[in-house]
Amino acid sequence: MQIGFIGLGKMGSAMAVNLAKAGHQVHAWNRSPVDAAEVPGVTIVDSVDTALDTEVVFTMLADDAAIRSVLLDSGALDTARAGLIHIVAATISVAFSKALAADHAERGLAYVAAPVFGRPDAAAAAQLNVVVAGPEDAVATITPLLETLSTKVWPLGTEPAQANAAKIAGNMMITMAIEAMSEGVALAGDNGVAADTFLDLMTGTLFGARAYQSYAPKIVSGDFTPGFKMKLGLKDLRLATELADAAQITLPVLDAVRTRMDVAVDAGMGEQDWSGIASRPYARKE
Amino acid sequence: MQIGFIGLGKMGSAMAVNLAKAGHQVHAWNRSPVDAAEVPGVTIVDSVDTALDTEVVFTMLADDAAIRSVLLDSGALDTARAGLIHIVAATISVAFSKALAADHAERGLAYVAAPVFGRPDAAAAAQLNVVVAGPEDAVATITPLLETLSTKVWPLGTEPAQANAAKIAGNMMITMAIEAMSEGVALAGDNGVAADTFLDLMTGTLFGARAYQSYAPKIVSGDFTPGFKMKLGLKDLRLATELADAAQITLPVLDAVRTRMDVAVDAGMGEQDWSGIASRPYARKE
Amino acid sequence: MQIGFIGLGKMGSAMAVNLAKAGHQVHAWNRSPVDAAEVPGVTIVDSVDTALDTEVVFTMLADDAAIRSVLLDSGALDTARAGLIHIVAATISVAFSKALAADHAERGLAYVAAPVFGRPDAAAAAQLNVVVAGPEDAVATITPLLETLSTKVWPLGTEPAQANAAKIAGNMMITMAIEAMSEGVALAGDNGVAADTFLDLMTGTLFGARAYQSYAPKIVSGDFTPGFKMKLGLKDLRLATELADAAQITLPVLDAVRTRMDVAVDAGMGEQDWSGIASRPYARKE
Amino acid sequence: MQIGFIGLGKMGSAMAVNLAKAGHQVHAWNRSPVDAAEVPGVTIVDSVDTALDTEVVFTMLADDAAIRSVLLDSGALDTARAGLIHIVAATISVAFSKALAADHAERGLAYVAAPVFGRPDAAAAAQLNVVVAGPEDAVATITPLLETLSTKVWPLGTEPAQANAAKIAGNMMITMAIEAMSEGVALAGDNGVAADTFLDLMTGTLFGARAYQSYAPKIVSGDFTPGFKMKLGLKDLRLATELADAAQITLPVLDAVRTRMDVAVDAGMGEQDWSGIASRPYARKE
């Protein structure tokens, strides 16, 4: 299939390469220059319009603003091939996802939300988990592509925003798992149980899940090289807060974790891994 | 080995039966009468002193106050056989555990903390996880007994309080996992993703761990038959708060979850499963 | 001056009567029928259009939705007299205030935000505090009217939303004062200091301010007859939360108080006075 | 009367001088040397025992530990004159106050808790507010002395801990007032209302009380020269948290403010005025 790919960061590059490996023609565009050697099999194009002159286009851009700037304000989407299916793979707001759905419908294009769970190494290994929502036909057409990238594809419904909400809620739950480990380590540590011993116990018993296993070593070592940058994590917690406000529900742990991350970003940790919120509590005793 | 067992609730009964099955002589005592048919192989004794006239005694009593009342205030512990190893398997406070350690040392008895992770069905299947801490010799002697009860025994050190702190921190993390699911379900639900779909996704990807898998079905069904009663869960969160205060550290998610559970207990849910804290947020929309 | 007045609840009625007393022709309209005897001097009109065919119109409607429904969706504002100055005296959202400003400018009407601090008795006594913001000329024209209603008029700037933000922040601070008293009473009460003794001490020393003095007697008596209904208070805390989100700042006490009020409204206290959030903590010990 | 005075910090010096001015013989002792010129009329003694060889002794020491060290561990209290009335004027924990009450009763001494509200300038002007609790006779004897120091004396009961709890709860409420202003300023500021304008409005209307008026100028200027040091404020919030734990009640705003202050102290603000917790939120936008 002829596929456009917009946004070649770590995640996007890995995904584009896997699509090419599977035999697709991938025309990829990035705002800043990309070394073609890093995306073997992928054709780098120098205009976003070329990437949109395809059957299916993925966008893996940072946030609402990046999509708005690259596709809408630039006028680029006006040049899209008729019938194009546009897959947004990044974490964007529910409000913007609804606006995109309306806008694409008006243009006669299909819009599918397909945010992914997994870090760059999972993307490279084609072991992402993809949640997908959008018009039934379009989702049916692109599901094989998503399967190329992932361990499993999770269809959630016909409204793209369903997938965005699930992704935002999932990311929120990851921050809660990180902070839970951090607080557990703090209590155990003050009572003579070392962080590695405590987290081995937890991840070896009740919490033997990826969300815990991925971050426990960072908490133990105190090495918060990203990974997923805290400033992006904070953005996602703000998206979750927007959803809570819109739903008129109060989520006290979300409030507590967002406050914690907000303080950490203020303290200059925005470029570190989001698990860096764990760095304070038990550091105090040293 | 000759073993005493004090406290035959659901957990205690299952553990006593498994010790008997393994060939030990188990002399068990309970405050209220127990049907012997429910603890096959176990000898019911009618005085706590008989249970203490053994080589090793387990106590599986509800809390600090129950141990204080049954063993200390009653004078029963004064009758213990010389050299007795006393294993406290319940979740008690760190402060009381330290007091017990000092008191037993004075009496020439050995005191070991061995709180367990797992619900009654895991106890029955001998699939608990046991954390253990106490004097080296005593721990070495009783480890085979603990192995009889569990999938794995986790030695944490020579100070009994180390095991209590780890258990309290672990229980705290379970409540955080429950509330995290609850808040995730609330966000997803308000955006058209059903609770079962969302939790299947979460427990099938990032959160494939027992702490999540055990409680997700309760959250989906809204059936909060215990399980582990919320009023006991709240007690454990108070123990965690005491540790945080003693350490002079601030744990904002602990504060938020304890507030949540406190409100739920006030609202009359104390006898339900502690996962009942998940019952409010998305119920509001109905 | 010829004045329209839309919305004759407790607050609106008192304000309309005071305007009439000051010698103005007041043409007032309310959605549900009003007994003319309760608003002496005020002319009740049976069409909102009549109220808008004036030089100045006050609206004292519950929230954004009520204004939208009565003035915009109904088309009524299309019939407004040219040059009309529209004073919105209720607490509305900053976002809606900005939309009203743009909409009125397009229509050639003047829009002024003039939310008031004070309860119905203060309104009746013409002892409100009015914060006002809007176009300079319009504010100059109506300031004498506002002075008729109040102890003091506080001009905040030329953007109507400035007054709305200040009002929302002020209401937020009142809920914090209520909860602060509630928590103080809880601590003192558990240590043998009665609620009335403690609050006499506080309001007689450090907290001798209306926000405290108004609510202390309600907390002491446990009589939460409104006053200002909790469901409206919760609405205002949601408006504050929206502002915090828009500003990308984290306000932890706002989060805590909103959670507290959310729980109380869920528990069925929405129609009681907002100081009813104080009813739980020390009630538990009884 | 012959009065001992132990602890000549800013508060203690001002109080000792006022007692001397009123015609009493004041024998004062301080751990570090004091310039006699700064405490006119007061006799500086070089042994704590001399200060305890009096009819009444005030102690104005920093915390539980200081009292324990100066009076108990040193053995000094063993030398106290028979029938001595000991007035503890500082903010100490309820638990320690109860221990002091029992200890003094055993020794045949009278112990009265008389913590004060007011900063050094109020102490110098004899305009403190004193809360007092203790044995009826002793309180009657010393009330004239307390009146010498204060605008008003507030008797709370016969258990000294009643006064300590009220003082702790009052200090807690001050931190809540500071944070409330801080959050209000943050919201208003992001919407174009300057901090000084907003706080003039608040302290000129609903919040015209000393707790607000004292700290508003610090928040506006950003000058957090103490005043009352934040590390001492945090100590008092920990005392409040201990009381909440002991009472088994959940105080969510206390949790939120303590977290906020804990973070600020961690960030190095412990020596600044406790109103420095207001420095972050609106600073972010600059």
C-alpha cells in the first residue's frame, strides 16, 4: 500500500521502518532533516503534500499544536488525495480529536485515532499495543497495517475520541504506578528495606506488570535518562484533567500526581524521564 | 514439629490446615468457637496457653489491639514454653512490632514478623507470598514452615519491623492500583469506553499483574462482596500514614487515597471489599 | 434612568428594589411568575424584550447556560435597544464572559461584568461589594448605579473577564475559609475544645473577617439552611479549576476543597448551604 | 511576683521585658549569651536552676526537644522550688503536653500551657492573644501575668493539652489562609488582575482579618524575610497531622498545605517566612 508518514521522531522512525519492511511504499516527511540511513526502506520526501498524496497517512507529531500547525494552518490538508485515511498515532486531546473528526468528515477524508502504548524499543520490535477508534470501514482497511506494528490491536469503537480517552487514561495510570512505587519505596526505605529489595518483592508478587517492571530499575538507580520526557507526561496529565473537568468528576489521585509532576517540572526536571517524580521522597533522608 | 496457631479466621484456618497437611502437630485456638470439620487435621485447644506450649506459634489476629489483648494483657505469654518462636503473620504497626521485639527478647522468646500477601483462596492453595524478618536463627528454623504455606518466602532482614513496613507499603500500593483503575474507568467511561473494555485493555497490556487482575472484575461488576474489608484497608492506610509521619515525608497519593477510603467508610462501606472505593466516580453519571 | 432587570431571585429582587428606591424606572422580568408585592417600586414586564428596550439592563441569572438560553438562543438580545449597556451581575465563566464581550461588541452593545460579593441580606441593605470591569465609558456611566447597591465598587480594568476571574477566585477563597474552620474545629474538638469556643477564639483574634464570621455559627449549630447552595458553590469551584487548567498552574488546596465539596454534593447535600462541607469531620466522633 | 523566664528569643525577650515593666522581679536565662541592654529591667541569671527557684516560671523554647533537653534530661526541673507554676508559652505537641502534665503532677509542680498568637511586634506591644489551659488554681494565679502580655486571655479548660491543640489548629488555619491567598492571586493574576489589586479587594471585603492582612503585603512584594520561619511552620503542620492521625480523621486541606510547605522547605526555603509557600504559583508565568 502507498503510505505517507509524518513525524520521524524515535517512535515514528521505528514505525515507518516496520511498515516499509512489511512491503509498503512509505513516503515520510519530517519538519527537521532526517538521515535516510536511520530509516532503511523509507523514502524521505521534502514536502508534506507528497506524504498526503497517498492512500493512508500516519501522523506521529508531538501534540495538538503540532498537528494544527503542520496540517491545518499550513493548508497542507487541503491538498490531500481524495479518500485519504488519516491515522493520528500520537496522544492528543479529546477535544481536538473531535474537531479533527468533524473537519475530516467535511473534507471527505477519513480520520482514525490510533494512539500506541509502548516505548521506542517496543516500536522497533513491532511490539506496540495500539488502541484504535474511527469509522468502521476505515478501521477495517488499516487494521492490517496496525498489526504490522504491534503485538495487539484493540478496537474501541467508531468515535476516534474513544481511543484518545483510553490512551490518556492509560498514561495517567502509568504515572500513578510510578508514584505508588515511589511512595512505597519511601516508606520501606525509612524502615530499613532497600529500594531494590522492596521493588523486587513488589514486581515479583502483586505488581508483576510492565508498567511497574519498566520503571522500577530507574527508581532504584536514580538514573532518569528518558525514555518519555516528564514535560510530555505533564501534558498528558493536563489532558486527563481536562477530561475530568468536562465529565464533572473529581479524581483525587490524578490531582495529587499532577501536582507532584508539576512541582518536579518547575524544579527543572522536565527533560528527564517522567519516572523522575520518584526522585524526591526518599532522597530527603540522605 | 509442634506448632501452635492462634486466630482461625479465613486466612488462619487455611494456613493451619496446610501446616497440618505437611505433617505437623497443630494445636489451634480461636476466641470464638470453631467447627473442627472446617480445619481438618488441626487439633482445636480450649486454652491459648496450650497453643503457646509448643516450639513455634503463629498468630493471625486482626491488629495490634487483638494481639495485646490475647497475649499480653491476659498474661498468656508469661506461660509460653522457653525458647518459643512466635510468628506474627498479620499486618501490625511498625511501632507495635518494635515493642513486641523488645518484649520477647526480654522474655527469652524469639519474635519473627511474617506478614503474608494473598487472599483466603491463595492461603488455601498454599500460594501466599510471605515476607519475613527477625533474628537469623529463628528465621532459619521457621522458613521451611513458611515455604509450606507459600509460593515464595521473601527474607527482608533481622529486624521484624522491616517485614511489617514492607507489608504496609505493599497494601498501600494495592489501594493505589484500585483507585488508579477507578479513575481510569471514570475518564474512559465518560468518553464512551465501557469499564470492561477499558480494564481488559489495561490488564492485557501495561497492567497485567495480580493487583490489577484481582480487582478489575469487581470494579466492572460493582459487586464489592469482600474479599478484604474496607475498614481493614483503612486501618492499613493509617499505619502507612503513621510511617510517613515518623519519617517526616509527605506522600500525596497516600493522602488522597486515604481520604477517598475514609469518605467511603464514613458513607457506610466499611464492611464491603476495599475495592469499593471505585464505586463512586463513574456511578455519578448514571 | 430607564433600567431593565432580568432575573428576580433573592439577590436580583433586592437589587431591583434598591434601584427603584433610588428613583430609577425599573422594568423587571423573570422566567417564573413573581409577586409584585415582593418588589415594591419595580414594574414587572411580561417579555424579556421589554426589559432590553432600556438604557441599561442588569442580568442576575444563575449561570452561563441561563444567560445563553434567555438572551442568546431565544434571539432576545437581537431586539436590544441600540447602545444598551448590559451588566452581568452573576458569577459566570471567564470563557463565556470573553465570548459575551466579543458578541456584544459585534452588535454595538456594551457589556460590563459586575459580579457582587454578599448574600441576600447584604443586597437588601445595599451593602454589597461590586467588582466591575468593562469598557471605560460604560463603566463610568453605570458606576453610580452600582454605588446605589453597594458599600463599595471595585473597578478592576477594561476587560470584563477580569471581574469574573476575581469573583471566582474570591468565592474559591471563601470555600477554603470554611474548610479551614472545619478542619480546625475537628482537631480542637478531638482534644476537648468545643466548636463554639474554638471559633470564638479564631474569629475574635486572627480571623475576625466576614468570610469567617458568617459561617462560624453555621458550623457550630450544624444548621446548613442556605444561604448559598452547595451545588452553586461546586459550580464556582469548577470555574476556578477551569481557570487553573487554562493557566497551567496547579492549585492543591483548590483540588482538595473541590473534592470535599464534590463528595458532599454526591452525598445529597447540594441544596444545603455550601458551609455544609464542614459537617462531616467532627460528626464522625459522635 | 518572683518570675523565672527561660528562653530569650525575640518573643521571649519582649514578654520578659513586659513582665518586668509591670513591676515583677524577672530572673531570665537563655542558652546562648544575651545582651542585658536588650532586655531592660530583666535580671539575666547564669543558671537555669536560678530561674526555677521562683514562684512562676515561663518557658519560651522552640519545641518539645528543647524543653526536654533544658529541663528534663539536664535534671534542672528536679531543683524547682516546691509549688512552682510552670507556664509553657511555646507551641508544643499534644502528646508532650500530656506527658509534661503527668510529670509535673508527680513532682508536685503545676503545669500550665499558655501558647500565644502574635508575632514579636505584638509581643513587644503587649498585644498578644494567649490561650491558656491547666489546673484551675494555677490558671487563676497566673492570669494577671498573662493579661500583662496580651490584649486578651482565652481560658480553654483544665487540661493543658486543650490550649496546645487550639494553638496548633490556629497555626494550621493561618497556613491555609496564606495558601488561599496564593491560589487566589494565581488565578486572578493569570486573568489580568494584579496581586496587589486582588488582595486589596479581598482584605478590604471578605477577608479583613489579621491573618490575611499580615501576609498579603509579603505575597505582593515577594519579600519573605521572616517573621515566622517556614521550617517552624512545617513543624506545626506535622503536629496538626499527628492530631488528625490520633483522632482518625482525614483533613484534606491540611494534607495539601503540608505537602506544599514540605516541597518548599525541600527547595531550600526553610529559613524564610512561612508565607513563602505563596512564591511559586504565579512566579511560573514570569
